Amino acid sequence: MYLCSRFSHLSGHRIAGKLPRHAKIIAAKELLPKAFFDGLFKFAFVRNPWDLQVSSFYHIRRERPRYLGGHEEFADFLRWKLDPERPYQYHLDTSIELQTDYLIDLHGALVVDFIGHYERLEDDFAVVCERIGIVPPPLAHKRKAADRKRDYRGYYSDETAELVARHFKRDIELLGYTFDPKP
């Protein structure tokens, strides 16, 4: 809802006033009249699942270290985080939900008109702004992990990369991600 709120401010129109901040598209489809929903430009931004998990680790380590569960190393934390036997923990489990769950209807069909990628955020954000008729404002990177020193791939072993690949299989397939970015 934050992004909707920002767009509301920029465009002068109230957008998504009743939807939670991280609502799934199906919520909007169910709450809004069909003709209105169908007429909306629906978009989302996604992120490479391997990069997302490294980012999540640093975010939790920096802002909510009590949720690390005593796992100070990325590989140990990731194994624990993706363990299906681990009890649910909101601050951990939001970053292991499939991103595609936010983009599909009850039949598994993609419902959004445009999927932007974090890896090309400025370009894809400009596409969204053009589509809704506003000038793209500058995007500030406010929460960059200062202690994250290397590319996400350097955090993974073959085993941990495969853990993420298995867990995020549908995201990887539907969103076109690979462990090594395409040139």
C-alpha cells in the first residue's frame, strides 16, 4: 500500500485505499467491482529469489537480530529459515512466500499487466510511470545494507543455491530468474 499511497500523492487520485500494504492481487480482484478491476493497470515488482534471501538476511540481522534464531552465518540461517519444521515466524516467512502468489488468481493465472524487476528497477519503474501518466520521480535507495559487501552469488554454496531453487521453483520459472543473471 505504500507504493499505492505514493502514487496517490503523485497522481492526485486515491489508489488502493482499502487494501493492506502487501496485499495479493486476488484481494483486489475480490474486493473491487469486476469492470473497475479489469480497467486498472495492475503491476508488481519482483526480485531474484537468491538475491532476496541475502537481502532478507541482512535486513533481519540489522533491524531484527532476535529473529536470527542464533544463526549468525548466512548458510545456517538460510537452512533454518527454509526448514519446513521451523515454527511460523512472520518476519522470516514473509520473505519466503512465493512472489507469484501475489500475482495470480485462484486458478493460478497471472493477473497483472506488467511485472517489473528489482534488477532493472529504474527502467521498469519508468515504464509504470509512463503507463499511468506521471513523470518518474527519482528513486532513492534508503535501506541499502552497508555491511553487504559482495554480489549475492558469493553467499551461496551449491547446496544452499539449490535450497532456494527448490523452494522458489515456481517464481524462478514464471518470472524468468536464474542463479546467474542473463547478460
